[in-house]
Amino acid sequence: SKLLEQCTLPITGFQCVKRIVTNLAVLDVTPNGFKLIETAPGVTVDEVVSATEGRLIVEGEIPEMKL
């Protein structure tokens, strides 16, 4: 999956999503971009960066999701 800078599908609600969970990571939606919260098991921060078109905020050590 890829997080896009701009939505390419019809918009059904504005500013209603606060957290996104994908097969790669958990991200919070902030006014400054997508904030990386944790990565999926076996996924690196670099892989998330490569798959993210929009602004990605990476602060400190990013933990791996616990299953």
C-alpha cells in the first residue's frame, strides 16, 4: 500500500481520519503530515518511507507492532 499526498478517490468526509493502519505501519494523521507510530513486523522504516508519497514524520526510535 502507498500513502498518497492527495486522495485519488471520491472524498466522503474531510479531516475525520486521525490514525491509519496499513500492512506496513501505523501512522497518525497530523496537520504537518503522516507521523510514523510503529512498523509492521519485519518492515523497516526505510520501506515505509519509500511507500509514502505524502510528508512522513519520523521521530526517535520507531517500535515494531506487537502481535
